[in-house]
Amino acid sequence: MAESNQQGCLFVGEGVVLKGNFIVPDIASISGTIEGELSAKQVIVEASGTIRGKVTGESIDVRGEVVEYLNSTNSLIIRSTGKVTGSIHYAEIEIEKGGHIFGDLHTASHSNS
Amino acid sequence: MFSKKHPELIIEDATDNLTEDLPGAIAEVLDTAEGVNSPTLASRTPRKPSIISEGFEFVGTITSEGTLNIAGVVKGSITAKSVLIDVEGRVEGELTTDMLMVKGVVVGDVKCQELNVGPRAFMDGTVAYQNIHIQRGGRVAGKFTKN
């Protein structure tokens, strides 16, 4: 996922554990573990990645695990290896077969049929 | 709105509705509704799907060992092997099934093994599932748990 322009990006490698609050202006790609709060424009949780705490982002792509709170203002994609537990807020969601969600889902719905 | 506690009573109401209120609507639900009391139901698995057509509203309990296609409205509780809720379809109440494909609207308690939510579907309520697949654009709200 490493693009040529890495300005404003956060990459957490496998095995790395970060604790605290992080504000990322662009892409956050997580292969390790984050405990705490993460806010980024785009969040990618890789298959080996785990986030325990609060995740906020425009688009969030989960191949790993997110526990506690997730808020996606644009699109949330849970891949086949992904697992999200806790309170989930989203505008648009896609779950691939094999992906899991447990907890409360809330739509930030502008249109309701 | 409707009572889940007296399904027998509702079945009678619903049967009245079928014959009197909506004579034009096509409903193959009658045979499945009769089948509730039939002991041979488990032994024979109907191959043809039971259909609740568009514009048809059913209030009561549906039990089927086969497939159920819902393009109309069902208020009450549904137990079936496989349920398809079409784009125009709407289910309010309890829904227990192995395979559930939602293209329309489901509001209530859902228990299923395989859940597939289509791109324009809307689900709200308590959902217990084994496997889930939500296509992009599908909207789900409520509590999600694993079976």
C-alpha cells in the first residue's frame, strides 16, 4: 500500500505495538497493533493488524481486527479475514463473505427508505 | 401492531384476508399455512418456492420446510429453510431461516445461518448469523451477533 508520496501517512509494521492517540492526515496502514485512538483519512487494517480502541476515518478497510469503536464517514469494507467488534457507525458498508461483525450497527443515514 | 404471542389467532385473520380483502393477489402461502398442522411436513420437502407477491400483505405466522419468496409485506413470524426478500419485499417481525437473502427491507429479529444483504437492502433489528455477506450499498443497523 506504500505509495510514492508518503506524506501524512502512518505505517505500522507487523509486530509493532503502538499505544496512544494518533491523528493521521492521510493513510494509516496497520499491520501491527494499535491500542488507543486512531483518526485518519483512510484506515487500512491489514490481515495481521489489530486496533483496540477508537477508529475514525473517511474510508476504512478491515482485513484484520478492530475492537471497541469504529466510525467511518464514507465507506467501510470488511474483507473476508476481517472482524469488527463493538459499536460501528458507517455511511456505506460492504462485508465480504467470511468477514464478521459483532455489536451495534448505526447508519449515518441521510436517505432512509 | 401485531402480536407474536398468538400465532394461531393471527393465522385465522390472515386466511380471512386472503379470501376477502385481497382476492386478486396470487398466494401460494395457503398450502404452507395448512402444512403447519400436518405431521408429514418434515418428511416431504417442497421444491417449489412459496411466494408472497408484490402488493400482498400477510399478517401471521409462516412455517415452511422449503423456500419462501417475499415480494409483498409480511408482518409476523417466519420460519423457513430459505427466504428471499425481494426488492419490493418487506418483513416486520421474527425471521428464522438457514439461508436468507435480503434485497428489500427487514425490520425485527432475524436468526439465520447464511445471510446475504443485497445492494439496496435495509435491515434493522437483532440479527444472529453464522456467515454474513453485505454487498456495497446495503444498509444494516441494530445488533449483530454470531449464532
